[in-house]
Amino acid sequence: MILVTGGAGFIGANFVLDWLRHSDEAVLNVDKLTYAGNLHTLASLDADPRHVFVRADICDAQALDALFAAHRPRAVVHFAAESHVDRSIHGPADFVQTNVVGTFVLLEAARRYWSTLDDAARGAFRFLHVSTDEVFGSLAATDPQFSETTPYAPNSPYSATKAGSDHLVRAYHHTYGLPTLTTNCSNNYGPYQFPEKLIPLMIANALAGKPLPVYGDGRNVRDWLYVGDHCSAIREVLARGEPGQTYNVGGWNEKANIEVVETICDLLDDARPKATGSYREQIAFVTDRPGHDRRYAIDARKLERELGWRPAETFETGLAKTVRWYLDNQDWVDEVASGEYRKWVETNYAKRA
Ligand code: NAD
Ligand code: DAU
């Protein structure tokens, strides 16, 4: 069994679904179900005994000790985090608590459990920490991409807390020998992403006839990775990564935000034409995000060289799939937008615990 934290969130849920498509090994899914956790995403696993869901906070050491002791996982894949940069600007406290303190509490629980294992199991154990390219700071247009040796320079409360968690993970390997792996990934997109992030927000607003708010001049650059490709990278790193190492994960898809938004509009114009005009007419330039990093770009050659991983999707194929998914799954979006998914979570999580 593997223990996944944050498996009801966007990437975590995609990972759980992907894992169980590729393996019969069970998943213990530990998630606090914050606003970003949505068990409805995992409804297809309702009757699947390989998926065990437990609502718990990674800051709760007692709960974690009990889970490790009861389920004896051979690995941890740690997604749980506060993940949205804008929220971290308005309220950083939860980010420090979950991303720094929570990762610390989880590392401690993993270390206690790991120390009880026999030599073979200790050697085989893995703690994979899922992190972000934002820890490296902001690039100018002509700078080389981030590599695994780029110095850390986080600029937002979110990225500062992720950087703190990365350092703790590194220290637990260096000091205690815990077999850790860290992945630093670029911007993900795909099915089940909470419509606060750029791509799902733009799709939802476009279809609702609302403005499409583009921060600043729209020329900030992000490096996009389809979530399914992130999942395959994590599977590879977990299976064959070297403990103590970090691996950058990216899609080789640098795009300016305005380009992304215009492409979404064009895809929607084809798939769901408006009575008159184009969705592009809804684009509205708005006040910039404070401290907005200009450019992120990932050099993912280490992962390719050492583990043979390459993304399967281009930005064009991945974005077309994503727009199609949101058009075909309006129920999921409506439940999130209306807050209905919270009621669903409250009434349904107990039966899975
Ligand atoms: P998300 O916000 O969609 O999901 C986070 C999940 O963690 C939710 O299910 C939430 O309920 C859970 N959670 C939050 N606090 C918790 C706590 N204290 N205890 C237990 N569970 C808790 O996030 P995401 O976009 O899926 O990101 C997952 C991970 O990947 C994060 O660590 C994030 O930093 C990292 N990451 C995300 C991206 C991206 O583009 N989304 C890119 C690189 C790295
Ligand atoms: O780089 C990886 C990171 O990508 C992850 O670590 C974070 O968890 C994830 O949230 C994401 O951070 P970003 O800040 O890059 O993602 P977001 O979708 O919030 O914004 C993407 C870009 O679009 C960014 O330059 C800000 C801009 N933007 C965003 C929103 C929500 C807009 O112009 N308008 C918007 O309404």
C-alpha cells in the first residue's frame, strides 16, 4: 500500500485515479478536505477496495502515527498543501501551517514508522515530496530554464512555504537517512482543477459570459504540464528515483498568459460558438498580482536522461482535451461553483473513513 496525502485535490486525485489504472497496489488517501478537496472527483472508486479514504490533517501527529501503524505503507506520496498563490497573498497563515508545519509533522511520523521497519523494508521505503518550480523564483526572458541546481529564491508566501518544506525534506534525508525524493513541477492543468486557477477559471468564466481577468500586461510566462504527464513522472520517480535526489518536471511549454487565454477562447469558439462574436471579447486586463513572478521555465532533462520520462501531451493536445473535459463535465464545475460539493463532502466522507 502507498499513502497519498492530498489525494482529494486536483493533482492528488488525478494521481490516485492514474495509480489505480496502472497498479493493483492499494492507496491510503489522507486528506483534510479543505475547500480544495473534492471527493466527488473520486466517485468512480466508491466500490473499489483498493482506495481507502481517511479524512485527516497532516498536522495531526497522533492521527498519522495511527495510520502508519494500521496500514504499514511502503511509500508516501505527499501532495497535501495550500496551493493557490493569490490566497497565500491574502492569508499566508494556513500556508505556513500546512505546507511547513504539516510537512514537518508528516516527516516526523514517517521517520518514526520507518525506524520500526526491518533493514530491507527501511531500504525500500520512499517519501516522495511533490513541490513546485516557484521555489526557484522568477526568470527574465533570456535567462536559462530552472535546473535542479538553480538556487532557491521564493517570492510569494506560497512559494516560501513550499521552499521551507523542500528544505525539511532534504534535511530528513541528509540527517536521518530517510529515503526521500523531491519533484519540482511546473504549472499543471487538466481535469478536476479547482476553478480558481488560470485555465479552469477562464473556461468557466467564458461559458458563464463573465469577464476573463488577465493580470497586468498578460505577458507573464508559465511552463504548462498536462496533469496526466505529471502523474506518470511521479510514478517513475517513485519507482526508480534515487533517494536524496530532486527531479524537475515540466512540459517544455512556455506560454504567455494572454496566449493561453486567447487559445482557450479560440477552442471554445469552435466547440461552443456564441450567438455573436468571440469569447476573446470577454478578456479584461486587471490589476496585477502583487509580486507577480514574470517567468517560470523548467529544464526537465535530468528526468529524461536518468529515468527516460517524457511528457506525452503537447500544450495543444493537452489544452484541447482539457477544454473538452470541462465542456463534458459541467456538473462537476457547477457543484464546485455553487458550493454544493461541500455539502456532498460533508454527507459522504464519513462512509469512506
Ligand atoms: P489542491 O489545492 O488542488 O489540493 C490540495 C489538497 O490537499 C486538497 O485536497 C486539500 O484538502 C488537501 N489538504 C490541504 N491541507 C491539508 C492538510 N493540512 N492535511 C491534509 N490534507 C490537506 O493542490 P494541487 O494543485 O493538487 O497541488 C498538489 C501539490 O502539488 C501541492 O503540494 C502543490 O504545491 C504541488 N504543485 C502544484 C502545481 C499546480 O500547478 N497545481 C504545480 C507544481 C506543484
Ligand atoms: O508553477 C507551479 C505553480 O503553478 C504551483 O506551484 C501552484 O500551486 C499553482 O497554483 C500554479 O501557480 P500560478 O500562480 O502560476 O498559477 P495560477 O493559475 O494562479 O496563475 C497562472 C498565471 O495566470 C499567473 O501568471 C497569474 C495569471 N492569472 C491567474 C489568475 C487566477 C491571471 O492572469 N488571471 C487570473 O485570474
